[in-house]
Amino acid sequence: MDRHSGSYERRTICVNVTSRRRFLAGALAFAAAPVAAQQKPAAKLYRIGMLEAVPIAAASLNLGEFHRGMKELGHEEGRTYLVLYRSAEGRTERFAALAAELARQNIDVFLTRGTPATLAARDTESGIPVVASAIADPIEAKVVASLAAPGGPVTGLTSQVNELGAKRMELLKALAPGITRLGTIVNPDNPASLAAWKIIEQAAPDLKLKLEIIDVRTPEQLEAALEASVKNGVDSLIIGIDPLAQANQVVDFTLKARLPAAFAARNYVEAGGLLSYGVSYPNLYYRAATYVDKLLKGAKAAELPMERASKFELVINRKTARALKLAIPPDLFLRSDEVID
């Protein structure tokens, strides 16, 4: 064998050895891949405890917008997070027990609406952060130290509904100029309800309206209290955000009693109410997803500034206006975001 053939043979042996090594390494890596995949820890399934005043069917639109916000942030319901929904069914005294139950289930964050639900979640003293999807006046209710620096376990969005009560009263007077005595549901056990009453009380004289408090503290008292107010001469209503004011029950009463009424949210108008003016609650739930996402990624609630509502809407039910023999003024029609037939 000459020196050239020997060199060729050595090169062949080296190539064969290298090829075998590469093949074996590749085979071992391939064989180990399923094992590595099995050993990789599954993504954590975060648990979000949702405290609401209404049954889940009544919150479907808001919940849907929250899910949309979470999806846009890279989360997937059932895979990366799970919502544990609890409703107080309009009974604010139930919130404390519901919040405690959720805390025992090791949730990662509370998602609440309204002052009573938010206070109940905070007062579990579990250290679980709380995102308020909508709370009227968190500073007045002593839920946070300030909007810029909450300083505790609660953050989220303020719906700023108190000052909107006067605006609803103004819109109702424009649509039903003949009203003179206006009733509003007030739940003394809800700080937000009392704060809203103060704003309405201050604005009523300029509209030449007399006011009457309709004291309601439990759902069972609602209908009797409304009937009593009508007997006392109430000819119109303003319905705020208190969870006791269940949409179908209140709307049915206003239609039966033929009372012009202004509501805080569009779902009342969709149920047959005359008009609503207020924040877009679905939009608040959509924005609440950003807070939940940040908290799940390690942010501190105390350091997340609360944000104000930025989207408001005026919705009018034309069919109800006709039934009450009310003509919608052209300027009010043009200002409305939607007119429902």
C-alpha cells in the first residue's frame, strides 16, 4: 500500500468514527427529548377569585371583556388562568364569607366590583392582591391612600360614579321636563351609595326638583320601598350602582308604575329602562385585565396607580320613551351613544 492509499484509508476511518459519534449523539438526544418534555414543569394555572353582586349570567358581557383583555396579554382561560366566580346575589352582607372562602382556595388575585366587595376582599387580611374593576370613590371609602400610590393590597379602576348622579338627573329632566319629585335608592350600609346621594342632593335645587331617599338595605325591601315612594308622590327615579338595584326588578317596576327613570348602566336600558348615563363597565373589565396580568407577573398592588374611567355612554330606549309619551329632544338624541328601539 503506497503512502497515498494509506492516507485515504486513515481518512475513511476517521470519517466513519466521526459519523458514528454524531449518529449516536443525535439518537441519544432524540431518545432523551420525550423524557425532557415529561420532566418540564407544567405552566402554573393562576386562580382569579371574582366577587360580584349579580349571578354570572348577568355579568357575561363584563366577564367576556375581561377574558378578551387577558387573551390579548397572552393568557388563555383554562390553560394559564381560571376564574372562580362568586355572587352575593344582591346581599352585601354575604361578601365577607365569599371572600374568605376564595382566600382559602389559594387564589392568586381578587377581582371585585363595587365598594362592599372590594372591602370584603381587602379585609380577609390574606395578603392576596385585589383588583377593583370598578369602585366609586376608593379614597372616601378608605380603600387606598391615594390613586397615585394606593399603599395597600387594593388597586384597579375607579368608576367615579358619584358626580355622574347629577348628570343623570339633568338628562332625565331634559327628557321628562314635567317631573318634580325624584326618588333615589340609598343603601346606608354602602359608603358609595351615601356619597352619590350627597352629590344629587346638592344638584337638585338648580333643576327645581325635590328629592326623596328610598332606604333599601336588602333585596326583599326593594319593591315595598318603591311602592311607598310612589304613594308619597315620587314621579321619577334615579338608580345608581348599588347592587340592591337589580335590573329586571327595578325596570319592571318603573314600567308598571309609568315612572321616568335614569340608570347607571346600559343593561337597565336593554331590559326596558328609559335611559342610562355612566361609565362603560365592559371597558373597565377589559382594562382590569392589565392589572391582573401585572400582579401575576410580580408587581405590587401598593405600587400600581389606580386609573379613572375614561369611556362614558348615554343610552336611550325609544320604545319606553314612546310608552311614557315622552319626546326625545333633538339635541339629546344627537348626544346619545345609542338609541334602542
